[in-house]
Amino acid sequence: MKKANLYLVILILVLLTSGAVQGQALQPAKEELVEDIVAWVNDDVVLLSDVQAQEQMMIQTLMQGKTPAEKVPEEVEKIKAETLLTLIFNRLMVQDAERMFNIEALKDDLLQRFMKSRDIPNLTELDKMLTQVGMERDELVERLMDSAVPEVVIQQQVSDKLAVTEAEALEVYKEHSDDYTTQGHVVFREIVILDSSPGGARLQDAEDVVRRVREGADFVTLVKTYSEAPSKAIEGKIGPVSPSDLVESIAAAVRVLPVGQVSEPLRTKQGWHVIVVEERVEDTVAPFEEVRERCENMVRAKKYKPAFEAYMKQVWDSSTIEVRKGYEDRIQEPWSESVTIR
């Protein structure tokens, strides 16, 4: 049990950030009638009141979120369809925790952390508070276990076992290279000769500008004299701008034109552009080692769902799961294949 303390720390963090425990008022104790049982999970049960409380909590969270109004009914139905299965999963994981940990110490630790988070000085005061809401201490501990333990079990039994090879991380790095690329930019100046004629009648004017620049004329002075575009007001300066945001002919030129060298006339819908690149910063891709952890996490995220389902199937297949008749439609395939209807 050398790892137990580590998992208790994780458990505490989960507990203290759990809306199911920290952010909600305690509800009155449920009346555990036989008719209230909707599922049997080995030697434990799931009550209808458990299902209803979980649904209510999830729907409240949904309503407080950013889900578009038209999507709410669909999401509510999804919650109702999945809640029972989720609670069965949780029961199975709590039972698995009982095999892995000193469960009594775990319960005591959970209770102490709960009391500390609520500034409850001792068990006597805790019992008084629970009495006021019609709850017993054992039920509180059960709720704490249901809320926090599954996360710890998933961490140990699933997440910590998701091995990632360097080859897998490199593959993700190559596939998502755009995510690790810092886009370059250019700064250039332009002289625009307006020309909407199909044949480009004013090409000669643009060529004269190019000739003057190559003979040593100051480009900014020529902008003020010849340019007919709004950029004339800022001495023809464009950028910093990504080449991909420019029209094709200019984008192609700014990518290859040596800094300080004047271009040939470039045709656009406006007319003719003569440009000089003043600054160019190429796209840079972060080296693999710099983003290795991000790549590894992406691989783990991809592996997580099948690994979780494999773990749950192993636990499920070694358990006895029964569901009360009338609730079997809440257990989806493939889990429904090994459920007994009672």
C-alpha cells in the first residue's frame, strides 16, 4: 500500500473541487424501500432516489453552462439515459477501491477533509448538522465515496497505465505540426497603379516605377508621387501581415523576394503593384522536445476511452449486475448483454 498516500492526496484534491460535495447543500436522507431499488451491483444497490438526485445535479450543471437552448432537451435526455449506467460504474469502482485501499482509513480521511472544508470542529457538531437535514453519518460517507473514489480508481487503473512510446508521440507531432507552428510575417511597402482594363494598359507606368527604383530612387518618395492606393497615406507600408492573408500574386512575391529588392509589377484586380520587402520572419515549428508532453497527452487522450472501457468490462464481467424490470432500457450495449433483469 505504498501508493495509498499518493492516491489519498489525489482523492483529497478531487473531493475539495467536487461540485457534488463542496458546492451543494446536503439533501435529506432517502428512505431506502425495497421498491426504490433500481439496480443491484454485487452486494450493493442503486436506489431510484440516487438516480433522481444525480440527474437533478447534472441537469442543473447543464442549465448553468453554455449549452445552446435548442440543444438542452437533447442533452437532458442523454443525461437521463446515461445516469443509471454511470452510477453502476461508480459502485463498481468504489468496490474496486475497497480491494486496493485500507477502506476504513480512506473513509475516515474523506470525512475529516469534508469537515475541514466546512469548518466543522468535531464529529459531535457534524452529527448535529446531519440531523438537521435528516442524514446519518454513514450516508454522508457513502456520498463522499461515490463522489471522490472513482476518480482515484480511474487514475490508478486506467490513466497511470496508458503508456506512450516516443514513436506514437512523434506521429502526433507530425500530424499536428500546424498546432506547434508560430506563423511568420512580412512587412513591405507598395506602389499601386490602378488599372481595371482587361489588357493591363498601365503596365508601362508600373515598369517605369520599377526602373526608377533600380536606378536608385527612394521608394517612399515614389510612393508619395505615384501610388494611387489608400496605403499611400502611410507611405505604402503594409504589415506585419501573414503572407497567407494576401492576394495570391503578392503572397507569392513576398515569400521569395529578397529583403530590400524591388519586385516586377504584380497584377491584381486593383491594377499593378510594385513592392519592396522590408522584413520577413519565416514560420517556425516548435521542436519536438519542447512540445513532447503535449503530444504524449494527446496520445493518452486517444487511448483513454478504449482503456477505460476495457477496465470497466473486466470489472463488470467479474461482477453480478441486476437491473429492475422497467429500467433495462437505461443500460446501453454492450453492457446490457451481461445484465440480469430482475
